[in-house]
Amino acid sequence: MRCLTLATLLMLAGCPQARAPAPTATPPPATASGWTAAQQACVDRSLAAHGLDAYGSPQGTVYAGGTPLFDEATGHSVTRQDYLRQHHPDVLRSCGL
């Protein structure tokens, strides 16, 4: 009986079982920020027109950690929208935000 049970367990261990595919993460919609696509485009155009990068700093600015949205000292991060709201409210106002 033990041999039969052991043999069954060994066979089952080697048999592939059908598994459901793991769910894939889908990117959030473009308007997840609360900005419409037109408002987002307006902000991007306004920054570019002034020679600024996506965060309102001069083009070519290099950030520690790759982005100004994450503070490595505190571990705190902010959204781009909040960052621009704090540092460049004039750009947002010009786009009706």
C-alpha cells in the first residue's frame, strides 16, 4: 500500500496541472490624474515652450533617483500633478487647472 501511495505521489508531482494565467497589470487610464488629455497636453506644451522638462526644470536636468517626484531621504513620493502644483502653479493656471 505504501509503495502504491508513494508511486502515486511521485507521478502526481511530475504531472503538469492546468493553471489559470496570472492576471496582468493594466496601466491606469490617461485621465487617472484627474486631468483631461487636453489639459495634460496643454501642460506639456507650456513647459516645452519655456524650454523646461516634464517637471518644470531646465531641459537636461538630472535628478537623484531619476525623478524629482521621490524624496530618497524621506521615502515620500508625490504625483507629477502635485509637484507641478507646488513648484509651477503659473503653468497650471495657464492651462485652466
